[in-house]
Amino acid sequence: MPRTRTARVGLTPGDDLVARFGDVVLLVPGDGADDGVAELLGLVEAAAAEDDPGSALATRLLGWAGGRRPGEGTPFGVVAPVADGVVVLLRGAVSAEVAGPGGTRQLSGRQALTWVDHVVALPFDRVAVGAGDAPAPPHPRSALREGVVPAGGFVLSPTDGDDAHPAAGTPAAETPPTETPPAEPEETLIAAGGVPPAAEPEETLVTRAEDLTTQDRAEPEHARTVNVQETAMAPAPVGALVCDGGPTVLLDRPYVLGREPHNDPDVQRALASPVVIHDPGNLVSRVHARVEVDDGRVWVRDAPSVSGTYVAGPGASEWTRIGTGPTLLPPDWSLRIGTQVFTFRPARAAADVR
């Protein structure tokens, strides 16, 4: 069974798909008719069952997207637990809004050739995910505990206790949420888990039983007073590392590359993002190489690794092994890790790859 922590998930009215497995929550734009949706749902559900859902999900998604060109495949937005917070992964026309003590941050899957990933450390107020460019607010009485439901997006908020799960055997009944509370006591929301019949109104949200108090439904105080000037966009990438048959790495942050980069202390402290390198030839170390962006320039260094990290200029016939100190990687130069070759395409050329 998926491991569950403590989080509340509100739903935005709409006809897309939202799935929750434990505290891993996924949005897939569209009605689910795409052949890749079932595969993506299975991947997310399997990752949610592991001890470290966030790291497991990132690893599985890298394998899932590795054979797809940028722009191909199913768009998604997913939030999963990591140590001391959550990770937000966005692909394609999906956006997220992260609200916390430092203000509000806007993210978009359109900003990446593969996907955007962002670690949100505790404490935070909420993470809202929706299709398009701006997530909509959730219905104030909606809450999703488990399963796949029609919705336009979701808002995940941490809670102090595991109050998102009623006692076993709690009955569930179907009721469409409206702006006027039903006749039941105000703090109780009762809804069914599953897909609603066609006769239900389009705005119906289908969830499982959940208790919501008036205080729980209120928007966090800080979120109501955030100044627009505090909103920050993700930094513009200087380009991308493009690999035929492998992952594309958007150059807008530090990265750790290897077979198991999630074990690196910088990744665990959210100081760098992991890139998993598949290694059929057993040439890639668990933590093999590092990539950093500083003042528009790209620097690479060995982690160190056993088989080495190499760079070469355009058209060069020989590779140069680099050390653990930073080495400049100019535009159109290549980086070799094991048998995989990444070429640095600057921002304009990277956009053409799309």
C-alpha cells in the first residue's frame, strides 16, 4: 500500500484527471483517453508504494521519458513527499503555485525541455497544481483521500495530524458540492470515491469521506496577504544538455548525475537536482559528475567517478578527462559519462530542439 503522511488535497472543478496514491498526487490534463495515461498512473502508484516516494518517482519518470523527444508524451503535474518537504514535477502545459513563508513562487512545465522539478521544504502553506498557466482555487469543501477522480487541478496543504483518513468502515455517499453547505453538520463532507454517473453536473467533485472544519477550509493568513511583487519566476535557462536516447537536462540549476544521484548530500538537502544515468555497461558511478550554472556559464566536474568524466569540443576526435575541480563547458561542447554523450546547446538552439 502507498505510504501516507499528513496532507490535505482539495480539488478544482474540471474535466481533467487527478489521482492520489498515499500522499503522491498527480494531475493529467485531458479525459484520460491518451494511451500514455494508464502507464503514467501505474508508474506513479508504484513509486508511491516505496519508502522514498519522491526519489522513486523521479527515477521512474526519467526512464519513462527517456525514449521520448521533448514535447512528446503525456503532460503531467505531480507532488510527492521527500525528506522535510515535497518535490513538484511538471511537464508540458501544467503550472504550479507554491505559497510559503517566503512568498509565492510560480512554476510552469513549459519552462523545460523535459520537466521542471522543484523541492519545496517545510514549512509551506500550499502547493496548487493545474492545467494551463495559472492554477485555480479549489472548491472549499472538496478533499481527496485516494483514487482517481475528474477534476481541473488540486491544492496540497500539509496538516498537523493524520486526520485525512476516517476510521475503517466509514460509509461513503455521493453528493455534489455546492456553494451552499448541505444539511449535514458543517464540518462533515461526505462524497464517493470513483467516477460520477453522466447525469451528475459537470462541476461535481467526487472524493472520499473527509472531515473539514471551518478553520481547515480557511485559506492560510499569509497566502491572503502575499504581495504580488514577492512572486518569483524560475530562472531562465542558459540552454540544455541534450543526449540522443537519454535525458535532456535544462541548465537552470545545479545537477548531480549518476546511477543513484539521490544519495548525494546536495540532492538530499535540495541544493541540486538529480539526473539518473542508465548504465547497461556498468561504467557510471552512483554519484558520477556535477553540473553547475554560474553567471550564464556552465561548469562540469567529476564527482569523482571510477571510469571518469570527459569533455570534447565540436568535431573533436579525442576526449579530455576532467578532474574534481570546475571545468568550463562552452556552448556546443560535449560531456561524456559512461557511454552517454550530452551536448551543451545554448538557449536559442535548445528552444529549436523542441
